[in-house]
Amino acid sequence: MSETLPGNTGLPSSNEELQKLIDAETGSYAYSVEDYFRKPALSAFQLSPEGRYLAFRERDDNGRRPIYVRNFETGEVNKVVDEDEELIGGFMWATESRLLFVKDKGGDENYQLYAIDPDGSNFLALTPFDKVRVMLLNRLKEQPDHIIIQMNKDNPQLFEPYRIHIGTGELEKLYENTNPESPVTGFHFDKDGHLRGITRQENGTEYVLLYKTGDFEDTDAPMEEIMRTSWKDSFSLLGFDYSTDNAHLAYVSSNLDSDTTELIRYDLLKRQKVESLFRDETYDAGGLSTSRLRNFEIDYFYYTGEKDEIIPVSDTFKKLHEIFSSEFEGYEYGVAGHTDDETRWLLIVGSDRMYGAYYLYDATKNSFEKVADLMPDLKEEDMAVMKPFSFTSRDGLTIHAYITLPDIASEQNRVPVIQNPHGGPYGPRDEWGFNPEAQLFASRGYATLQVNYRGSGGYGKAFYLAGSKQIGKRMLDDLEDALCFAAQQFPIDLDRAAIYGGSYGGLATLGSLVKTPDLYSCGVSYVGVSNLFTFYKSFPPYWKPFMGQLREQWFDFEDEQEQKVMTEVSPALNVDKITKPVYVVQGANDPRVNIDESDQVVKNLRERGYDVPYMVKYNEGHGFRHEENRIEFYQTMMGFFARLLKN
């Protein structure tokens, strides 16, 4: 055992063993694994606030993606931030003259914040604190040299807000969050940087919105309770409404009066709903966008249905929406940004068959400029179609799903299928759009089935709560029902079905191989949970305040009866029921799913005589971000599937 590397270093498969797995795929294809999972040559474009610059990332020969800045006035393009072994997690414009970016160490998700000028000068580490996680809260247009961040600097369990000077790194703490038994989990600042309210968690299961009903510019002014909800309900303050003289109006996302989440205008002083702004009968509302230039009027609402939907509201955006929709008919568009004066709009356009492209729209000229194709080598006409469908589960729930079929699929040529449950499980969902995994699978002759099982987000409160206490049980029933329904509707071969997922999807993969060993030919667990008992014990500190909700939504590890259920649905404790081949993949520095989750299932299976290939990358966390690791992972997975689904 190594004293420096995480986990049992004697367990991972050797490079030679993994190469044998890669070599098992002997087919000849138009596109290589690298074509799908090489990072885009150009990506992550962002317009500066005044429109003089366009920042983006450009891939180099080593798979790294430095940050470049294009000067529209001079045409010059300069590299301003290089990328080394520690990858850039993201970046943004703070002002016209200052860029911010974040990096962690080896995928540990303890992001640190850095600043630099557009010409690459005045680099500064703003938060050089070890094992501290930084997150952006607010940009301050009225105080351009400052932003508001939150970090767990003084207590790893608790986040506190700070105003930070982006030129000097000077910090000012704005609120003391000191009680881990009743932590503040949300800070509500207005556009001028005033802390107007907080959301505090109580008993691990309740959320209390507190608000300054008096002088909100007074930092010592008391806050009053406005709303108290459980984790089962939603009442989320999205932002304040600056379009009227009533300073207490706010935009709220709520499901207190409906099953699906609606967007409402709410008076925090009077504690009453003023107006229902948008609601869909089937899908949760996503949010709204306002125009600072036009007195903060609402431009559009958005939500995710079968596809992403934009509902234009203002007269200005109705015209823009018509222009954008006409220009990109048959595709989805999203607003990636715009200049403060709204003369330039940066759009990202894509579909299920097109990876994506960026366009600049000049509102003064009513003209479009194509900035970049993200993956131009992947020809749209060669890609597979992603089809939405729905079915009724065995207990009467409507379940939504997607299937991606290779062109060779027909009734005369039923193809193998890969069930691909998403992570979470509670809250996330699969969406329509370009999916490089599904496209890779289709290119190799496999269908991909993606099911938004009960507990997934976006389909209303009842559907979300239907997943409670159903890990390893009805959640897996939904996957089984989807597979059987799909086999009746689409040309897939149930005798050649595999299951693959990451995070909770890895737990669903292993759980399915335990629960229904005859349904699948094999499975791939990627950074997957395997033992609920050890999973609970390894949570990062900042997850600890949510243990109360976890007991009610997952399972209560202090309840004797639920301990029995936890044992039954923990695959690592039931490996005697796994009879089909498993491939396990893990990032050694994963802060969410500790490497022990993968180690123990590999160890337990091997002790029973099973040959379990096991890939571990020691510079990765919860999912692989390094290009070379991602490519090797998918190459080995394709070999694993070729062995078991083709040969």
C-alpha cells in the first residue's frame, strides 16, 4: 500500500491489462474515440461587458486549453492564461479590464479564484487558501472593482460571504456563519451589494427565509422570518425586481401552490404572492432573464421540456427571438452573453446531431458572424438522432426518456442497447442535445437509453418525491420498465443489453446487476457509489448540514429497519448476486464518491474469483477532466462492450 496515493494501490489494473481491453474493439469506423472526446479546438467564448474583447479557450497539442483574448479593435489574439496539470475549471469577465478564473488540485473541487488583465498582466491569486472551496455569489456592476464570493475558509462545513477587490485581493467578510447545527445555506444580496436576506437550514430538513423588512442598507438591521419550508417544497429567491419603486418585490421559484415549479413575483414585506409569471403544466420552470439596460424588464422565461424552451416576454426580446429562431431554424439556441449596451449578442447553437457553434449577432446591423464550430470534424449528417419518448411505469407513473439509435438499426437488425442512468439521483435529469457518449455508442452500433426515472428533476414535486426511499428499488424498476418498453417500440436486442452510469448512475449500474442479473450482459460503474454506509461516512464537510434531508430522502442510517434496506441495496455488500462482468472506473481524488467505494466492490468481486478490470486515475476527481484520461476510459469501455455485446 502506498502512503501517499489514495486507496488500495494494488487493485487497479495494469496498463497492459487495460491495453488488452482496448484491443478487444477491432472494428474500423469513420470516427475514432478521440474524435468524440478530444476537447474542442475552440470553446467557452465570452464577450467582455463593453464588447472590446472576446475571451475563449483554445486546445493545444497536449490537450490543454489556455485562455485567449481577441481584441476586436486591433484584431490581435493573445494567450493570457496557460493551463498546466491543474486544469482551469472556468472563467468569466468581471469587468472590461479584468478576467477571473478558478482551478482546483487534482479534481478535489476546492476551487481557488484568480484574476488577470486581458493582456495577460497583473496576475493575482485572490484566494490562496489551502483546502478551501470558493464560489461566486454576485457581480457588482455598481462596484466594478469588487465581487461577492462565498468560501468555507473558517470552517470547512460552513460557507461565508466576502466582498473581494479583484485588483488587490482585499477581503471583507459580510456575514458570520458560525452555527453548523443551523447553518446559513443561502445569501441574498442585491445589485448594490447589500445583504437583504439569508436562507437558514434548521433541523437538517427545513429552510427558513429571513429578510430585512427595515433599512436594508443598515448592516446591523434585524431580519424577520418570511417563509419556512421543508426540503420537499421549493421557495427559492431568484433575485430582486428592480423594475418598480417597490424595493421589496422579488422573483421567486415556487411549488407551494402547484405541482410544477412556477415563477412568481413576491412581496417580501407583505409576505404575499403578487403575480404568477410563468408555469408549465408538465415541466418545472427554469428561470428568467432581465435587461439591465431597459430598466430590468423581463426579457424571457426558460425551462427544459422534451427540449430547451425560451418564452419571450419583452417586445425587444420577442423581436430578437424571432430573428434568432428564423436564422437557426431546426436548432436550439441559447444566449451565452451580450454587451451591456445590447448591441452584440453571443449565441450558442446546437442540436442532437450538432455539437455546437458560436455566433455573434450585431443588433445595429442585423447581421450574424459565425465565431467557431466546436467540433467541426463531427459531421452532422453522420450523427444519430436522439428521440424523446414516454411510457407508463408498472405502478402508473409517466416516465420520460430518450433513445439514440444507430443508423443500422432496423427490425431485421436489432442492435445492442446501453442503459445509461444519469447521476444525482435527486434533481438532475437527462436532456435533449448533442451527447458525445451516445454518438460514440451509435457509431459502434449500440443504442443508448436515457431514462428520467422517478426522483429526477424538472417534472414537478410529486414525481420528484416519488423517488424518496426508492434507491435500489422502484428507481431501478423504472429502468427495467423503460428497457422493456423500448424493446417493443424500437429495434433493440434485449439479449444484448448493458448498463453504464456515473456517480449515482454507477450505483444504479451495480444495483441493477444485483437486482436483475439476467437482464444485462455487463455493466460499467464510473465513480459510482457501492456501499451506502461507507458513502455516508465519507461525505465532504460541506455536505454534513444536509444529513437530515439525506435521512428522509435516501435512507436513515440510524434506523434499524432502514439499515436492513441499506444493506440490501448496497451492491458491495451483495456481490454474491452479481453474475455478469463489471468494469469499474474511479478518480482517486473524488471528494464526493470516495475511492473506497470502487475499491471495495472490486476487492469483493475478485475475492469471489471474478476478473474485474479496474481503472484508477490519480489526477482526477468526480469524473475525468484530463483529455488523455477521458479518451483512454472510452477506449477501454468500447473494448469491454465489444467483448460482451458483439463477440
